Amino acid sequence: MYEFVKPITNKSMLTNSHYCNQTFTGVKYYLIYLCIELFVLVNRISKLPLIPLPPLGANDVALITGGLSGLGLELAKNLISAHKIKHVFNLDIVAPKHELGENVTFIKCDLASSQDVDFALEQVFTQCKVMGPISVVINNAGVRVNGPLLSMSPKQVQKVFDINTFAPIRILQLVISAHTETFLPKRLSVVTVSSVLGAFGPKNLLTYSASKAASTQFHEVLSRELASIPSIRMLLVLPGQMSTGMFSDVEQGRLFVAPIVDHVSLARTILQKVNTGEEGIMCEPFYSNFGYALKALPWRLQQAVRSYTQMDEKVKAQSEKNT
């Protein structure tokens, strides 16, 4: 009258069931891998220029901020050595310790001072009357002050925003105005080096993260304002922690999830994109593509991500660093 399910005693059936589970798991991970690869491919194709620009060369002039160390130095070196451009103007607050070469002009400039920025750009424009217009401008300089907001002075907060946000805005106002008034349809590539921390910032880096968030939004909205000018190309760079002195005192958490970005390699990649006229957002390493997506997660999941990555435990309070 009653039928009972008999236990499986056939070893081959158990083995086949285990094999099927393993196969299903393998297929599942392979599909996830394919989705990631598809995302990367679509992301890459969407950034390719519809109208390629002529490659950088002997007629091009570049302006870089913070180009005496770290990423900025590698960008300046690559522009001269690999892309053979005519000249690089380097705005920085500390004078170089060695000769930069005849193709590089150092202009001392405190980016926290709007008067210094205006005066430095006047010098650049004067020399450009002979050399030709600026064709590449890279806002790279940055500064951070660690610590909770309540322990910071108003001057410290103001300095971070002056250098990381307001100086790039003023520089682009001057450079783009001069270019649109006089030099169109010649190329102008604009690179803003922001940070993934502008999307998802850690404890003790409030002012740095907020200033980079402002820098990111400024760049993105400006790119829409200039969308009707095809010879002006806007590239936003959102790197994670780089192998420079800027964050040398910050302990790295989960290297598998958030590896350190090699700034030498990053400089080459940035200029490869500039060389072809690529636009959009460049994220390195891979996880930085999802910085803003994390904000869409439920609050508890965001806290879980913070806990797993240990991002709120690695930045010490009260220290100041420049790029």
C-alpha cells in the first residue's frame, strides 16, 4: 500500500550526481567569467573615438600639474621620449633637483593660490605664442590630509580643495577658453586624474575623497558641455592605490581584490589613449569600475564590503602628502 523511496546504493549513480554538480558549478563560473569579459569588451569599444585624432608628435605641446614625481613625472617622461612631442610645461610647487631637459619648462606654482595659477598660465600662454597651442593638458597634482573632519583646521580643508578641485577648474577655464577662441579645430586632449576614492571613500580621507568626487563630477559635466566640439577629447582617470609616494604610508588590504596600480604602466596606458583621442572614463585596476555601483547596494552590504576590504582600517590619522 505504501511505497518508500529507497536510498541510492549504486556508487556509479552517486559519482555521476557529484560529477553533474561539479560540471554545473564549472559552467556557472565560466558564464560569470564570460559576462565580465563581455562587460570589459563593451566598455572598451564604447570609448573608442568615432573620429581618430592624429597621433601626438613634434608639433604638440603639453601642460602637466605635479609632473616632478610619481605619475606626473612618468607622464612627462613618456610624452618626450615615447611620443616625441615638442614641449612640456610642468607646474609644481617644488623646484626640480636635476635638469629636466630642453624640452621641459618648469614653472613654480602653488596650486592652492588662484593668483599663482593665473600667473603661471600667463607665462605658458606667452611661450605658446612661439611654440604653438597646448594640445594636451593633464591635471595630475593632488594632496591629501588624513584624519577625521573634526580634527582639521579650515586651512587644511581649504588647501585640499584648492589643489585637488579648484586649481584644475581654473586651469581648464583658461586653457579651453584660449583654445576655443583661437585654435579650433586643432586637437586638445584633457586628462583629469581623479580617484576611485571619490566614489567610495575610506575613513580618515574625507577631504581627499570629497575633493576627488567634485573633480570627477566637474570633468563629466564639462565633457557634456564640450561634446559639440569633436577636436576636444576628455579623459577621466579613476585609479586605485598607486605605487607612488602619495599613499606609501597606507597599508594595503586585500591585494587580490584591490591590487596596487603600477604608476609607470598607468602613465603609458593613459598616453596611449590620449594618442588615439580616446574619451570617457579609464578605471584601473578592474575593481574601480564598480566604485559608484557600490553606492547602490543596501547599507548593510556596503558596510560588509568596507569590512571585507579593510578600507576603513588602513589610513592613519593626521598626515599630509602631495603627489
